[in-house]
Amino acid sequence: MLSHSCIAIFALALLVAPVNAAVKSKAKVVSADGKPNVLFIIADDLRDYAGWMGGHPQSVTPNMDRLAKMGMRFSNAHCNYALCNPSRTSLLTGMFPSSSGVFGNEQDWRRSVQIAGKPTLPEHFKVQGYTTAAAGKIFHANHGGPEGRLTGWHGGRRGFELDSAWDLRFPQAGVQIPDLPVHTGQNFNGLNIWHWDWGGISVSEEKTDDGQIATFAADFLSKKSKQPFFLALGLYRPHSPWYVPQKYFDALPLDSIKLPEVKADDLDDVPAIAKTHLKEGLHQLILEKNLWKDAVRAYLANVAFCDAMLGRILTAVETGPNARNTIIVFTSDHGWYLGEKEMWHKGKLWEPTTRVPLSIYAPGVTQPDSFSSQPVALIDLYPTLCDLTKLPLPEHLDGNSLRPLLLDPTTKRDRPAITCMGGGKNAAYAARDENWRYIRYADGSEELYDHQTDPHEWENLAAKPEHAALKAKLAGFFPKEFNSAVRPVAEIIGPASPAGSVDLMLNMGDVLSAADAPKLQGRGVFIDTSFEFDPLVDQDSTLLAQGDEQSGYALHLVACQPTLTVFTNGKSTTISGAVLEKGRVNIRAQIDTGGVITLAVPGHSEVLGVVTFEQGFPQESKAGVVAGQSFGILKAAKYPNSTPFDGLVHRLKLTILPPHSAATQVPYKNP
């Protein structure tokens, strides 16, 4: 629950910047006069259920089909990672996950040292003279949980927004997703899974979050722009919660719903590493509750709603002043499982989750109703849009322009689409060419499917010796290494002092493994940090954590209060300071080896506490140091609003104090 101070600040902010108001930022760098506009539309969790893709016979999507026939449709397009954050990061940076080091939904891509200094797609267009505008989820974000929060609940409606990318932002600067009229967690389906629920709602289309985005887009597209524009629109459906107006459910009688084609023993020939999802028992739960048809119906209803919102946007383009000079791209960040391979949601490396719709209409370039079955990937969109608008290509791009295919649909590509799952030494990859899918896991196990005869990927051919050359060829396109998104250890940890203390100068996003982090057993810590605090964004964020629930600590914020939580032997001790106000904040925290803990905000508040040890942390932790990450030592069940610290950090210094035998306890002094 928000403190009264936070509520007051939030209310003031709403008065200054209403939720349904767009906010403009600064001017451009160079002129782009005469260049075509770009309308980039991305749906969320949309698999091959666009009607033209043939993914489901009851999926009716006249507007996706209409756009597909306006230009070129790609029947063999794939994401580069089947999770929201790494997929969108890859698309918008033009970098493979193995290049950026970004492979998790909780990982703040903005902190990656591999991405630093490299322009994202909208930033590049902005610098080249385009007016950049956005509405909805472009970078990673989500619905904000049962409270519709700006941050927390695995993202929040702000998510990992890049404020500098946009001249104009809807619903307002710093916010990606409008507040949902019905928050998730209603438990309409009886599963009591807060993030996965479905049901019809008594809300008009215009008042839904995607409806608001379509209205904003229609208004924007009805006006002639003085400069070329790059307009990015993120339609949140069919991402869960699957709450759309009731009529979309009514159009799909439950008893008429056709289930996806599945094979009872489908998983018998796949390696054990590919079947970890079975432990969750989600598919079995769906079967026990007799909800398979309900779930498919709900997904189809949300796809139909997404299509209707796309139709409003396309009509606005066609009837507006920019119709003849606007490139249109429509795609999705990844697909979705609906029971295939006993899998639900996203992830893994099979076709239902890697394959995405992709349609491109480029006046003067594409031919109407053209088609390509060549393997392409979302990472190809950044260079493609640069090519179509004749903008210079940044040097860091990993993808290849699709313009040759747009000009000549018979063009062949000499490389497969690559999708990654996992990261670092645990990275697995899939290669999809025109006919084959080859998967290689981190443990060396494999899958191979012939899509000419096995479109459902039911027969794993990887063990057949006659396919050795094919596997080697496809594997040759897998990344040779997986870059780390964090700084090297040597840049973080300083040399030990003569007394045995160790200083770490940290940046947000830094990670040290348990093996690399200074040891905690028998020691205490001192933390000195200075940062810019925004209560709307950082009220429940984490600055620094080390260790685990048996031995560790976290410096974080809870309802705008600076908080120090210390864990020993599975129990926690917490002290919190007074509610912070917006602006620069300095915090000093100490856990001394005698068990006294101190949390001070100079000139604001100071609190003391005691933990149950007298000679430093009683045991070594099994987890390392993380700066600016959610959850970890703070479990989601107790801290559901936990989010990485979003703002500017001027200083974050961690000192691991000398071992107890060498330590001299120095009373804390308020500087």
C-alpha cells in the first residue's frame, strides 16, 4: 500500500500530466525532409493465429489479412528470443541476445554494458531528423498487476521505458501502457493465477487500453506532419489477462472451439532438458479443470480484438494525409503455446512460440499481395527500416535488410532465422531455415524437424546419421559466444585494504556471482549511495542485494521508505526510514559484525536495529552481489512490487568490512 506522502505526490503528478495526455520533448538533430514515414505496430504474444497464416481455422482477422495483402507477408518469420523483454530488446537494438547479454524478463536491458552507446531503433530515427512518437508497449512492460502499478509486478506499466527515444508519448511521458479498465487477478477462470486469467468484460472498446492506443493513433495519423515521423504502436493483446469486451467471446461458442492438433507421445523423443515445464503441471491442471477449450476460446477472442484495433489504425492511415508515404510494419514479439507439447505461455524453442506474423507495406517498394517463405527474423527489421528510409546503418546491427526480398519475392536467403533461449553457458539455440528446425541445448542434446513432412514437429530426427551434415551447417550459424551484460569483475572490486576490508564501486546492473563476490561469513558491510528518487517509479525498487535467505541483505525501498533487510538462517530483520521525497537522496547503511544495523538518510532520518549474530554473518551465502535487480533475495510472494531501481544513481559504494577478528567497531557518525 502507498504511503500518504506517495499518494499525494502521485495525485499532484496526475494534475500536472493527465493520464490520457501526450507529452512532447525536445527537437531533432538533423533534417529528414522528403523521407517516408514509418508506422511500426507490434502485438504482444501473438502466434500464427493471424488468419492468413493458417494457425487456427477459427481465427478471423480481416485486418491482419488486409495488411498482409497490401504488401509482403512473411510466412517464415521468427523472434530471436521467445520472451517479451529479450525479444523486444533484440528487435529494438538490432542485436542478438548473445550480443547484448539480455535474456531475462526481469533484466533491465538499459543497464547492459553491451548496449551502452548504441542507438535503439527509435533513437536512431530521432537523431536522423524524424519525429518519434509511441503509444503502448514498445519496450518491455506489463499490466502492473492487480493494482495496475507503474512499476512492479514483473514490469509495470512503465516497464523498461527509454524516455529519450520519444518526442511524443502516450498515455504520458514515462508510461508505456494505459491503465487497464479491469486489472488482472479477477480470477474469472477459477485458476487463481494472478497473471493468467480470462473473461469477457463490460467495457467499451474505446475505454480499453488498446482502444485508447487506437484512438491516439487515429488522431495522430489524421494530421499532416511537418517532418517525417516514426510512430510505434504497441497493442497489448493477446497478452494476458485475456480481458476484452464480451462480444468477442460471444462470437466464439465454447462447444464449437477446435483444439490445437497434438500427439499423445509427442515428448517421448525430446531430450530431458526440453521437458522441464512438465514439473509445473500446468497442462495437467488445464485438463483436470476442463479448461482447454475455454483457454483457446479466450486467446482467439483476444486475437480478434487485437485485429479490430489494428483495423481502426489502418483505416486512419488510409483516410489520412499520410497514406501515400507511410511504411507500415506489423508483427509480434513472439508466439504462444496453447497445449502443444503440453506447454502453455511462451518460452522454449519450438515453432508455436518462435513463429510470428510479419507484414511489411512499403509504397514504391513492395508489390501488392506478395509473399515470401524465406527464413527471416525480428532482428532484421532495424536494418530493413534504415534501408527503406535511406538512413545510415549503425555498425552494431546483427541483422540483415529484407529490402531485397521486398523488391523481389523470389529472392533466396542463405541463412536461417536464429532463436535463443537461456543465456551464458546455459544458452540454447534454434535454427529455422525454409524446411528444417534444428535445436541444440546447452548440454549438447538436440532436436531436428522436417517441416515439409512434419509441420507440428512431432518426430525428432536429430539422431539419424544421414542428417549430420545438415545439423553441422545449421549449427554454424549459432553465435560462438554469449556476451555478458555486466561489467567484468576487475572493474567492480578493488584491492583489499591492509585491515582486510574490500571496496566495490557499483553501477546499476552489476552482477557478481557467489564465487566472484567478496565473502560475507564473519564480516559486516557498509553501503554509501546517492541517487535521484522519483516516488512514482522507484517507490518499491531494489538498489543492492547480496547473498540469500540464509545469509545476506538488501538495501531497497518499500512504499517510498528506505529499507534495510538482513537475512540470517532463513529469518529476516528489517529497519525502515521515513518516507522519501522526490529529488536527490543520500543513504548510508551499515551491518556491523556485532549485529548492530544502521540506516541513515542524512538530514532526514536515522534508524537502528539488531540482528542475531555477534561475529558477522554466520555462514557463507550461495548467491552473489546484484545492483538494481528485482526479486532475487526478495521473494515475489512477499515483495510482489519489487522492481529494479530505475533512476540515476550518482554513487553506489559497498564496503565488505574486515573479518570479525580484525574488525574494530566504529560507531556510525552522521556526516
